[in-house]
Amino acid sequence: MIRREKINYYLDIAGTVCERSTCLRKTYGAVIVKNDTIISTGYNGAPRGRKNCCDLGYCLRAKYNIPSGERYELCRSVHAEANAIIAVSRDEMIGATLYMVCRDPHTGEVVPGTNSCSMCKRLIINAGISTVIIRDTNDEYRVIDVQSEWVENDTSLDLHSGY
């Protein structure tokens, strides 16, 4: 029996979480892990009680051809990272790892090269999460040290993810 290595195991779970996403552009799933225990999950979707884009049958940003990474205020969704973060106290998240997967909702394929948006990066930093791991293929991923890449090199906060 071949056992899945731990990072891809958690990324597989994040990939399953993104199946709950209600976004018509890209589905995201996030899992926060501390001390080898899942402490929270999140996916992108409208705030509780509001209609999701999949229920409405349209995405306002797509309707107006707004490029990825722009005009987030028009998006109905709360991002996956934000939904995972708001479910747990900061004390529980200090030193944790956030695993994230993005899939194309039409093909189900992993979208390589994605990243957290600048707002989610700020939330991750303030939550005390130390590492972010993002899937690029079914077996390959990037490991981001939050302190060195997003705090000390804060120009990276200007990059967008493609939400």
C-alpha cells in the first residue's frame, strides 16, 4: 500500500472542501491545520443567508468582464481563507498552516499558480498563520513562509490571486 504524504493529504481535503464553493469563476477550498489537527475549513461563497452566484445563475464580475484580481467589492463571495479564519480564534491559529486548492468550476481541474488576494494575505498575517501551502497540480504545491514572503517582503501583497 502506498500512503499519501501528509501535505498532499491536507491538500486533498482542501480540494474536497472547494466542492462546497458556490462561485461560478473559480472554486477555492482552505484547510487550517495546527499540530497535525484540522482546526478549520472554508470555501468561497456568499455570506450566510445571501444568495450565491450559483443560485442566481450569474457572476456580476463576469457579467461586466472584470479581470481577475480587480473590483473585489462587486464579488458576492467571502473568500475561502477568510471563511476558514473567522471560524477559529487567533490563539488557536498562531503557528498554523493553511492549505489551499483552487479548481476551475467548469472542468474541475486544479488551477496552477493561484495565490491569496491582498486582503486574504493581510488576514492570514494577522491570524498568526505561519505557512501557506497552495496546490499547483494533483501532486505539486508551493510552500509560502508567511513571515519572510508576505511580511518582510510586503511588496508581494500587491499581487492578486485570480479570484
